[in-house]
Amino acid sequence: MVALVLVLAGAAVFATTRGLRTVSADGARRLDLARAPRELPALALLDQAGRQHAFGGPIAQGKSTDKSIDKSELPVTLVTFVYTQCMAICRTSASGQAWLQQQLRERRLQDRVRLLTLSFDPARDTPAALLAYARTLRADPAIWTFATVAEPARLRGLLDAFGIVVLPDGLGGYSHNAALFLVDAQGRLAAAYDVERPDLALADVLRSRL
């Protein structure tokens, strides 16, 4: 009986660690995405200017029937999740995106790569709050968009698609995980990186020869 339990436990560990190649859920996510990019749910985002944008779904995946959309010209998007009142890991995410903005400008990639910061706190992160947050980071709206879900009921599906876990901390804020995500030109979630390593995301973007 003990031997069977040990075998089952070993099998579970092997599966969870993707063949002992990672020791964390975030690491497993990175390996899974590298093997099979993930389609994203279709929903509407509300940005810092109060405009709505389609995100995920048929248009982003190149399946739209609108012939005026050139699917080859859809930009790669580097995405992070935050809430604007966060004083911890969200600052690291924002710093990474700010660094990427500078790098995209210097390499003249702003037409081929975009930055997107998504808030999971739509009740407080209104367009006005997002705009104020963007201004503190000196974000160029031509490169870097700040948005949240236009329909709060769709938030859970979006977080699940990216593997983001958000829990109230009892103090008016949230405890949450974080990553820097790459959404490819087909609108698929294709890669995830540590928020402290935006250089790795940039290296992959440059390697893809956009």
C-alpha cells in the first residue's frame, strides 16, 4: 500500500513539474505555453481614454470575416496584470513595461510590438484612474495601452486564460501572482516571463524577426 502511494505521489510530482523541468506553477505554465500557445477568450477592453477595444477571439486569431483587416500586420503584444493601487509587485511589472517602451522606441519597433497593462480591479480602475496611472509612468499611448474589462463579469475568464490568481488581502488590496506575457500576431498567448526579466521577452521578440 505504501509503495502504491509513493508511486502515485511520484507520478503527480512528475506531471506537475512537467517531467521535473520546473518546480513552480508559473514555471509549468511557461513550459506549457512554449509547447502549445493558448487561444484567448473574445471580450471588450475599456482603455484609459474611455475607448473600447476587441481583445482575443476571432479577430485577434486571424479568423475574422472582415477582409479589410490584414492579419499579417497585427502586432505582437506584451501584457501585464496590475491594479493601480498596488504598492508591491505591480511596480516591478510597470518598471519592466517602461523599460520595454524605451527599447521599442530605440529599435523602432513601436509599429510591430505593443504594450498592454490590464487592471483586474475594474471597479476602481476607471478610465480616469488608468489615465492618471499611465501619466505617472510617462506612457506613450501610441505604444502602451492601459485597460480593464468593459464587462466586469468577463474578468474571471480573462484571468483564468492567463493563469492569474487574485485574492482580496483583507486590507482593501489584493494578493496576486504576476508575469509578463507575450500574445503573438495570431492573438494567442504564446509565452510567459518573470516580470523581473523583460529582457528575455525582448530577446524573443527580436529573435522572431518581426
